[in-house]
Amino acid sequence: MLKLNIKNETSRLRAVILGTAQSNGPTPEASEAYDPKSLEHILAGTYPVEEDMIKEMEAFNEVFQKYEVQVFRPEIIENYNQIFTRDIGFVIDDFFIKANILPDRERELDAIQYVIDQIDPAKVIRPPEEVHIEGGDVMPWNEHIFIGTYKGSDYKDYITARTNMQGVNFIKEMFPNKIVKEFDLVKSRIEPRDNALHLDCCFQPVGTDKGIIYKSGFREEADYLYLVDLFGRENLFHIEREEMYYMNSNVFSIAPDVVVSEKKFTRLNNWLRENGFTVEEIPYAEISKQEGLLRCSTLPLIRD
């Protein structure tokens, strides 16, 4: 049995599900794009090819091996995108919560069923249908749970709005002893530079008291200030619009002092090193063209 344990984003990682780019399928049609960044690259003819994405994911896997993390991979579904395991489920404490994802992606959950079968069935939760919630929007942070959402009345018009207020309330009911704080995110169907697809596109904690943040990703300044108050302005690395576009906040922590980052994130990586982090730099720029990066392609199961 897998004894799940996730209390925060940065404690020492022991087990994770890492997505796969094997048999990723042909470049989608523009009409099939789930987000504006994929659409941009489909139209420009720069959409990533499978071979490059496999190399990038293998580089990530090698870092996990180096730190002796147990890595599960999804079973391969032919011609199907299975890179972003963060979307399909997440762990809080010792519960595995299945996401109610976009209907065409349901098969991605089937591909990790062999992992779910190793978890106590009483700890595997499927929220009711009206609850929309994806792992990219959910961040356990000790006594807090941060959740990205979209409160606009036009929620249903946005394929980029992935977590609704029913999702937030579901987590509040499930974890009454935690401080569940939702953040209203900026969404766009057409401009990837103004689309915070998930909370981890504009914020992520690192270490024990620091974070990476993009102020303009929040619809309400009060939500941004909540994090500034909690972490302290001096502990936050503020990214610019273009850095948000390349997903600088979507790095991944293996331990409180070890961060996996994209090798081109020069300004961020320097800041991390200056603050005492070991930065494991890998190439991940091709995968980022699908509006997802390192955190998006992992589903952590066990941290110390």
C-alpha cells in the first residue's frame, strides 16, 4: 500500500507520478486547443514534437533518480497527451482526490489506475459532478490550502477556467481544520500572457517561507496582498509578464532546498541560488508551449 502524505509543496519528495510524452499524438487542430498558448504554437507551426518532449521529461526523470524518488509513469495510451498529471488528481494529507477534468481527458485517470489501486480505497475521493477542481489550482501549504478559481459570472464560457467555487467549497468541507483560501485568477481565451490557467501559473511557494509570484495574475489586489502579508514582500520573487508567459512560477521542489527549474530562467535561478537553493536546471521549453511546465507534469504522492 502507498501511504500518502502531502502537507505542503516543498518537503522532501519520496514518491511522484511523472507524466509521459510517449505516443503523444499528432499536433492538434486549432479547434482542439485547450488553452491560448497551445493555440498560438499550433497556428505558428511551432507546436512541440514528441521526440523533444520525451527528452525533456527524461531529463526530469533523471533528477528524480538522482534524489532517489520513487517515480510512477502513466500507462501509455496511444496518440494521447498524458504529460500533465497534475490536472487529473492531487493529494492533500493522505487523501487522493480525483479531479473532474475536461471530459475528453477522463482516460488519463485510467492510465494511473494501477497507482490508485495501491492506495487505501477509503482515501480515494471523487467529488460530485458539479465540483470542478484541478491539481494545478490546489496548493497545500501546512495549515493553509491555497486554491485558484475564477469568480466571473461567465465562468462556463472559459475553457481556461478549471476550478469553480463549488470546488473551493468542497475542499473547505473536506478539511474544516485548514485555512482554505481561494484566489480569483485572470483568465483569457486568446492571450496567453494574460491567462493564469491555474494558480501555479502565477504563484508557487519554495523553501519554507519564500515564493514566486506574478501580481497581475490575480483579479483582486487583495488576493495578491494576502500572500505578500503571509510570506513577506522580501521573501517573494516577483516575475514579469513575459516570465509568467514562459511559466517561471511553475518550477518543482524536491526538497525545501532543492528546486527543479527550466535552464533558461536565468533571473529566477540566480535568485534561488542567492537564497541558498540547489537549482537542478533542465530543458523544458518545448513542453511549456502547451501552457504547462514542471509542476504541471508531476503528481506528488508522498513527501516527508
